[in-house]
Amino acid sequence: MPGIPDSVIEEVRAASDLVDVVSDRVRLKKQGSSYVGLCPFHNEKTPSFNVVPDKGFFHCFGCRESGDVFSFVQKIEGAGFLDAVRLLADRAGIEIREEGASTEGDRKASLHAALRFAAGYFYTALATPEGERAVEYLRSRGFSKEAVREFGIGVATPAWDGLVTAATEAGYKPEVLEAVGLAKERQGGGHYDVFRDRLMFPILSPIGKVLGFGGRILPDTETGSADYTPAKYVNSPETEVYQKSTVLYGMKQAKRAIRTEREAIVVEGYADVVSLWDAGVRNVVAASGTALTSQQLDALKRLDVQRLVLLFDADDAGQSAAQKGIDRALDAELAPYAVALPDGADPDSFVRQFGAEAFRTVLREERLDFVAFLARRARQSGRLATPEGKAEVVRDVLATIRRMKDPILIEGYLRRASQELDVVDADLRRLFGGQKPAPPPRRFEREPEAQAPPPVEVPDVRPEESTLIRLMLEQGVPMVEHVLTRMGLDEFTPGPSQQVVEALIAQFQAGAVEAAPFIRGDVGDAARVLVTDALAEEHGLSDNWASKVGVNAKGRDDQPFAVAASAMKELKLDRVREAIGALSREIQAAERDGHDLAALQREVGTLNELRRQIESGAFMAWGEGAQGE
């Protein structure tokens, strides 16, 4: 099976500074030996996201997400492990040659490489004399340099074979350019560029791979004849690496905002996405020239989207697309809303004329739920003017509500339909109940690894256990020997805590103790959370607990073995107290039933003696050959 050699993965890891990588997405502030910031994985106002560079991991005390540099890229980009390695390798300038790559894999890699070269060629062309018209046009549209750079907008020059020539000189075969829709073969031999004298919008995958292009004609483009009008937009065809039904334009740039706001705004055009992003409205995508598909909605659901706002043109085509989008959204169990901008404006022109705040106000105050949208559309077309027309509209609205699966939502939208269509509620419900809901259409099946991960389990662990685990991982073999010659596995809480200790025993026996396997999740997600929680140590030892175990919290890093002894003492006492409590309850039950109590009382005496030994510190002599302090 194709893969990246372990040596290359370690080279990429070593070249990828965790703080630098995280800082691309999170504003970090140094705090002691760590860095803190607002978590990119959940909405928060007080920073609980920690980056611990010397241990090579990040950890959020709010949502409990954690991991290493590869995990961060996987989670933030929605990528698999190998794609995360590739992204970080590109960032570090490390070339990757995969082991056992198939011929098909090699071909797809060459197609992606050609597309990436073309995107760079178009972008750098803006800085040439041939790109001046495009730069002026971008300036006239109000696109900032930041937006142009973020979306990789470029220009195809008027030359018939500018890209073909440059790509051939760089080692790319014209046949590869043809395979990705960038070139066509001349009748007399050779190839010519498909895109000429156009503003170029690269279409990217969610993790930044170039898949195709949208090309908008530039003003005053010269044509070969007066009766020929070139198409306003020319888009890449579907290819081996580009399927329009699976891609949303702007998804790479919008992912973080969509995940944070749990709402996606869907618009029609590339320029709409760029203009809104430039104005600070970042949770915006476009459907790449197709009606919304179940695959595109699945991609949004993986970002935990709840609401879909459809912002299409006010003409019949735009409103029809919005209605189809509503049906697909309901099938995907998303809450769809529709917005029409005033006077038929599109998002690009509206935000440039009136600004971002005016746009947000319209988005907030003018959005219609799907029942209100369908009722308004029917009213505008005159379908509600006759009894026959109204009956047809009612049936259409009820058919749309039947796409829903949540009975509570169905109840709410039936009430909305009664209000919007002025139909007696009981009559509407009778009509709705008279037909069985239509079965939902077959959904696009996601790959298992693409499904949204379940909530992270927060392990049940005592503070002293967390301290012992932290110390064993930080101090290594001597501390593991110091602790585990005096503590039994059963003294740790069953579940993740015992799993971590068992793994530490295995590491000890192998002669090397390290945190990396836990941080990577090799021992399981719950163990990963427990370990990163302990190592990040949000609050350290509380004053109350420190005084209870007899160690000054300020000196915990200066006296690791003393801290470990105190934590062991408190954990052992906890277990003895639990055992005594359980026996006391057993004695009470036996006493009520008239049973002999002698054996139980002897057990209590033994436990009390054990408690006195632990309190005196005698347990420290139980581990023969333990490491000194």
C-alpha cells in the first residue's frame, strides 16, 4: 500500500515548528514555557487552548482536543494523516516520494503538480506588464491585495500558448495540461491555452490542492471578429481530479469560520465569495457552477454546520436554485434559510456599495425560513390568488416538510405553514397526516474516516493520579521505577488511567519512556486526553491539595520525587478510605441481618493499620531498590 517513509515523516515533524504551524490559525500569547490562545475547535471567549512546544503537543482544556503537529493539521484542515504530512512537507519545502505509489497515484500526483504550477503561473503573471489590465480590474472591483493572495487570484495573458510554453519549459507535458483542462491540441499539431485574457480563480480542495479554475473574461478583451462574444465565465471541465459535485469554492478559506459559527452562507459566484471574505464575512462558499449536491452538503456537515443560508440572485434561475438547495439541505438534516438582497443586488455589488455591517443586518433581519420562502415565492408568482393554485402550493409545502425527520421540527414548521399560507391548522395537519412521508433519497455514502468525530471523552481521574502520570512521563525511567515499585495497577482508576500506567510499564520494560505515543493517540483517545491534560497542567496543584499532601506547589518541579511520594500517599489513602467505607456499609447490612461481624471487623482493623502505615510514610520502603530523591 502506498505510503510515506517513516524517515520522511520524522524529517517533516522536525522541520515543522508547532508554535509556527498553530500561529497560522491561532493568535498565541506566551505564558511561561507554553503559549495560549482561543481554541480554533470550539467557540470560546476566554483562552483555554495551550501549545506546549518543549513536549510537542497542543491541548484545549475546554473541548479536550489535543495532539501533535500532524494532529493539528488533520483537525484544522479536515485532512487524513498522509495529507497532513504532505501539507507540512510543502510548507517546509521537503519533497516527498511515496513508497509503493501506484501508477494511478503517480498520474494523479502529476496532474495535481501541473495544476499547482498553473496556479503559480497565473498568480505571478499579475506582476508582469501583461497583467496590468487585470490588476486595474481587481482594483476597480475593490479586491484587496490580501484577498487576491488568500484566494490565489491570477491572470491568463492574451497569448495563445503562454501557459503551455512555460509549463513545457518547466518539464510538464502538454498532454498532462490537456488532461486537467488547461490546454487543447491544435489541428496542425502542438497545443494552445484554454484560458486566455481572463481573471483566474483557482478552485481548491478543503486542504488546499488545486483542482481546477474559473476564468472570468476581462473588460475590453479583443476578439477575432466583431460578431463573436466570448463567454463571461469559462470553467475547468470535470477531470480525474476535479468532480464539481464534491467541491465548494472557497471552502479552504471558509472552514474555520463555518466551524466556529456553525452556519454556512452559500452564494452563486466566485467574486461574491471573495468580496464577502474581504469584508470580513468569512463563512461563505459557492457551489462551483452546479446546484447544491448531497456531497457538498456532507462536506459542510463534517464542519458541524447546523444552518445553511442560501443567498442566490432574485431572478427565476436564482430562486429556483434556492428552492432546490432547500430540498437538499432538508434531506441532509440541515436548517435552510433564504435571503434576497434589496433591488436584486448580488452579494459582491451590495457589500462594495453598502459595506459589511449593512450586509450582516440584511442577513440577520431578512432571512426567511423555507416555509416563508416558498410562500413568498408562490405569492409573487400569483399562485395563491386562486383556490386551485393555493391548494397546489399547500401540497408543495407539505411535501417539502415531509423531507424532515425530526418530529419536533415538523410540528414547528406545520404551525409556520398554517400562518404563512392562511390555512386552518387542523385542516393542514389532516392533509399532512393523510400521506405517508416519502422516504429520503439515497444519500452519498461518506468514507468512515470522513465522518465527524464523536465528542472527546473526558477521563475520570483523581488529581494525584494525574500528577503521578505527569511525573512519570516527564522524569522517565527513574520515576516510573520510583512510583510503580510502590503502587499497584489496581490503585489507579480503571479505564484510561490504568491503560496509561500499563503502557508506561511496557515502555519501562523496553527501556525508554516517552509521551509521543500517548499524544499521537496510539493508546486511545481517552488516554491521549488524560496525558495531555496532565502534561499541560492548566492550574497545577491547588493550594488546598498541596497542603493536604505536604508539598509546596511552587516547588513541584524542583522536588519531583517528593511530589510523587506525596501523591502516592494521598492516592493510597483514598483507596483505603474507599475500602473502609465499603466495609462499613457491609457491616451495617450484616448487623441488620443478624450475621456474625467478627471477620468484617478484622478486615476493618487490617485496613486501619494499613492506613496508619501509609500516613507514616512506611510504604516508601516497600519498593526495594527504588530511586532516591
